[in-house]
Amino acid sequence: MRKRAKWMNKASDPVLEVLKKSGIAVSRAAVNNEIQKTQGSQPSRATIYRAFEPLSSHGLIRSESRGGSEFYQITAKGEKYLSGELDASELTADNE
């Protein structure tokens, strides 16, 4: 069972799941498209996009810039969270 944190929104798990499934660094738009394709209109694009910053600042995903665009990939911490081995509420943000 996953141990969520208060800073997570309803798109946090779907974002992590798409990034794990992709196995490569992808754009926010690609993640949004995959979630919309599989889950319909919920969560909204805005909610999906808002999930990225806290997931990144808490170390569950990482970003890299290529050609002026940002691409995201799940980290080992993110995979541990998805498998239920990590309590996300115990993570602190980089800026805390």
C-alpha cells in the first residue's frame, strides 16, 4: 500500500506510474496525454502539471533540459514509493 503525503495531489500517482511505464525521460505534455488517454478528463491538465514541481523537489522524479525543453524521469525513490516501500510523508523538499 502506498503511503501518500499531504503535498501530493490526485495526479501525483498517475504521473509517477506513467514515468515508470515509459522507462525514459518524457515531457509533461507526453505524461498528460497518456493520463488523459487512459483515465479520461480526470485529473485535469492543470492538476497534472502542478504535480511535477513537488514530485521533483521531494526527489521522486528528476528533470533534465534538452533543446530548451524539460523532460522528466522517475527516480529510485519514486519507484520505491510506487512499490509501497517508501512513505512519501517522510520526505522533505529540497528547499525545506
